[in-house]
Amino acid sequence: MPPAKVKMTITVDLQVAEYLEGLHRKLVQRMLEERRRPPSFSQFMNDWLSRHISEEMERVD
């Protein structure tokens, strides 16, 4: 069964937003240097949240 897609808005502190934007900028820069297409910020956040939530769920089990 394919994963459900839900659109949501998350409010975070300015420091968290700056941290995540910095991670995305570094990824974009690295991928452009490698001549690869970088993800949009939305796709980056989706991948980042999925990875970290999965890790947390495994840790809790």
C-alpha cells in the first residue's frame, strides 16, 4: 500500500528554521558541484522528517 500523503504546516523556532535551511543549502551546493539536481526544500524536509521519525520509532520499539 503506498504511503498516504498529507499536507501540513509546522511552526518551528527561528533557530530551528535557520538550521534546516542551512542543511538544505549545504546539500544543494554539494549536489550542484556534483552536477546533480538538488531536491526542493519541500522534498528535503519530507526526506529529513521521514528519516528522523523512522529512526525515533525504531529507537522507541
